Amino acid sequence: MTNESVLSIRSLSHSYGERAVLSGLDLDVAKGEIVGLLGPNGSGKSTALRILSGLLPKREGSIIWCGDDSTFGGRAWFDALGILFQSPSLDGRLTCIQNLILAARIRGLSGKEVSGRVKEQLEKAGLSDRRDDVVDELSGGLRRRLDVARALLHNPSLLLLDEPTVGLDEASFRSTWERLEQARDEHGISILVATHRPDEAERCDRIAVINHGRVETIDTPENLRRKVSDEVVILAGPDGGELFKHVEAMGEKNTEQMASVRQDGNEVHIECSEGHQLIPVLVQSIPRELVKTVSLRQPSLADVFFKVTGQDLWEDL
């Protein structure tokens, strides 16, 4: 990965009627870099990708590709672009190889170039032995592998991913990201991914925390986690609201021990520096019937999102 910026987005704004979904979005993506847009549904991340992909008009702001602000929206832009949306773009009635050949033709490839690219992508997707299978008969994970192969078929320079692993099991999640990282490492592809999954954001080189259509902060996953205390204690019980009241009252008296307290359903999450010391204090002070389980973990990017925005990553805006 280099520091050369290939994509620069400046002051990108968009509204649906009177509701603003992008409010001056600024973002840079370097060559060979994976950048994540981390935010809940309604934060504006998918709208930004739809504008970049040409599905929505660019009304305000600028999109600069390789230093040229006149490239966006033209043939050179779409030739450089690969797109992978949450919903598969495959024809379920066709076989794997037929889908890829069709995609190659649409992209303007021809002759031996088509057969070579299709064969290569089937091999890298681990689908060579399934080439003649009808897509509707494939599992969700195999369909996603084929969808990634389709997006990479024309060797794009920039790949847009919108919630690419929603609904996939853990094995399919890993295999999808291994293939994306392989493509980045081999060809220097830049990747911009919109996600609300902390584990997916962890695969990115940098993460832009996006909230109400703006980038609140952007940094590496490691640096972002430093914004949160060293550990997180999680208390769970039958009544999360009542549990939260007790912990919040304790936090007001023990600000040195508890950096923040928040409720997540029937759980209460407590940022702290010395979780193993705090847990006995909590257990002794809170009525026994309110606490069913206690756990200790390292901070996640969901904790970072709450710290930066004051909102839960799982709540729709």
C-alpha cells in the first residue's frame, strides 16, 4: 500500500426530499488501501456508494479520481470500477460460467481474454468444479464467491462493497475477505466498503466512522480502539434498565474506575481500565437478582462508534 490518493471525495452531500443523508462527506482512499465506512443503517454510507456507482446523481461536492475531477461519471471511471452490493447481481437461471461470460461481454472483453479471465476467476474463487452448476442451486456462500469473481473479472482499480457479508456464515465471511485481500495484494486494488459489522471493519486498513452523513473520525482500527478504555465489563440480567440505573449511580461516585456506562438491551457495558478489580465491586454492590452473567473483554469498534458518536452501531438512524 502506498500513500498515493487515487480517490478523493470532497463535500459530498445528498438529500431525499428534505432529509439530508450526506452532509459534506470528505474521504480519501490510497492505492491498494482498504477503507471502511462504519455506521448503522441510515448513516449515509450506502448512499455514498450509490453515488460513486452511478445509481444516484452527484448533486453537491466533488469526486476526484487519480487527480482528475473530470473523470468521474465517464467511461474511464466505470472501466476502473468494480461493484459488489448486498444483494447478489447474478442471474440465478444461468450457470456460474455463463454468469461470468455474460459479465465479461458487458464489460467489453472478447475472444481469448474472456476465456482466460473467466477461468482465472473461477479458479481463485474455488468454483472450477462448480462451473456448470446453476446459480440458484448454490449456497449463499458460494454465490457470494461468484459475485466477488464477477466484480473482479475486468481487473478494476477501485472496488465498492456495500455490506458484502450480510447473512454469510463465519466460514463464508472469512473466505470472502481472504479473496478480497488477495486481489488487493496481487493487483493493488483500492477497496471502499460500507459496513455496520465491527468484525468486517477490522479487516480494513483505515476506518471512517460515519454518522448522519459525515465522517466523524478516520484512523486505523488499532488507533481508534485507543479512544476507548483498556477493557469493557459486560453485565447482563433480566432487566437491563434497572441494572443500568444501579451501575450509572455507581459510576457517578467512581469516575476513576468507570470511563463510561451504556445500556444495550439487557446488557450494561462499562468502559474501565482495570476490569478484574471492578468486577468484584460491581457484584457486591448490585442486587443479586439483577445480574445473571458478568464478562470481561477488550474494546471493539462498536465501543469506538458509541464513544465517538454517542449512538449505538446497531440502531437505525
